[in-house]
Amino acid sequence: MTNDALLSALSQLVSEGRNPETMDIDLLSSQAILERINQQDKTVPFAVEKVIPQIAAAVDVITEAFKNNGRLIYIGAGTSGRLGVLDASECPPTFGVSDQMVIGLIAGGKDAMFKAQEGIEDSPEAAKHDLQQLSLTQQDVLVGIAASGRTPYVIGALEYANQLGAATVAVSCNPDSKIAEIARIAISPVVGPEALTGSTRLKSGTAQKLVLNMLTTASMIRLGKSYQNLMVDVQATNKKLEARAIRIVMQATDCGKERAEQLLKLSNNNAKIAILMQLTDMTCQEATEKLSQSQGFLRKAIQNQ
């Protein structure tokens, strides 16, 4: 794309506009700058609220894919790519799932997580290559993330996924974006111009983070990864998470700390099994079998005892 064409394209993007509320931001004190940024940030949840129906549609597709051994794959460049990698990396410890169930791809690979490699975002072929390396199939769900909605790397990824018959979702902060046209489901929280013109790591990045949080959290809840509002599939892989698992058992059953520790030891640190044992007086083996019969849904296992 020529500079003239790119300038024309950017001029059409809401996220690239100048914000009339921050035209004097370079004249303000530190506190006043922060107050102005905070005022802008307050608008983000309302923009996300408007696209909850589209987020819900994506959650339904992702949940169905998970049930059929499909994967959720995020792909993006720059800030958008980093947010996808972040959300994916937090799923295994939070929900006790394989690190291959939710995957984050960023243009430029691992090095781009720590040092900007902006040029690679202009290559749709690079995205196709990255997805081929993952052996993308029609069972998977690909979520393309781009604040502008016009990043060539993300466009190439979505077009390739469509060719394979995979479900596609676009997350953009501009209405009627290019990736929204390509994807099966378009999630477009329009947050308006940034406090600092074009710095989409601000409101746009925040909106994307909120959407990705919702996609994985809601999908995992739909899979039975919670009991009430407790993370009962948390993996106790460090001291903090060990303490959290104990607390979860205590909160779910109203038992004391020593009993919670005993139950977790008996259940090989499986909070679901520990809770089921305490609430039903089942043995570890009985609780394990009952939970399996209930497809991992703890509430169902308790109700069907």
C-alpha cells in the first residue's frame, strides 16, 4: 500500500481521529494528565457493553469447538497480539486446561512479545505460515485482533481460516472494519479517538483486553470450570495457588483449613474432587467417578448424588 493510500485509510478510522477532549493534554500537570486519561478510560466498558450479543455468539462457537476438541487461537500484531498471548497464557493455571487449548500468536513470534517488530504486521503470508505451523483445522476458532481492523497480518490469517472452514471472529475498535467483513462474527467495541492520537494501546487495548477476558472466562464457565463463582479447576502450581485451592475448598464447603488441606491431599490437589467429597461424604474414587459422569460439572455432580 502506498503512503497516500495508507494516509487515506488511516484518516477514515475512528481510532486514529483526534480527541477534542485532550487537545491541551501537553499543557497539563501530571495529575491533570492522568485525570484526563482516566476520564477517557471510563467510556470503555460502555462500548464493550454494546457488543455483548456479538461476544455471546463467539462464546457459543468457542464452547462448541472446545467440546469437539477444537482450539481457540488468537492472532494479532503489536499490542493486539500481546493481549492475545497474555489471555492464552493465563488459561492453563486458571482453568486447569492444556496450553494447547488456547493459543496466542503474535506477528514476529516470541521476540515480538518483548521488542516491537512492527514491519511483520504487513505480511498476510506470514500469518498463513504461522497458522500452518499450528496445523489449523476447521475444528478450531480463530480470533483475529486488530484495533484498526485493517492489519494485513490479521486479514491474511482470517482469510486463510475461512478457506479451511474454521470459525472466525474479529475483534476491532473501528466500525465496519476490513476484518469485520471477513470474519463470521465481528466484535467491534468503538471506543472513539484515543487520549493520545493513534495510541491504540490505550482505550482500544483496554477494550480488547476486556473482550478477550470475557471470551475465555465465559467459555470456561460454560464447560464447567467453575462452581458458583469459584475457580474450582485452578492448578496449584505455586504457593499462592496452593493457598487459593485451600481457600476455594473452604469457601465452597464451609469447612476449616485443616479439613480443606486433608481433602486436597486425598484428592491429589483436585479442588473439585475435594469439594464433592466434603459435600457428599463420597470417597475419592466415588467422587472422581461421579464427576466424570457429570462431564466435569461440579454442581451437577452434587445435585445428582
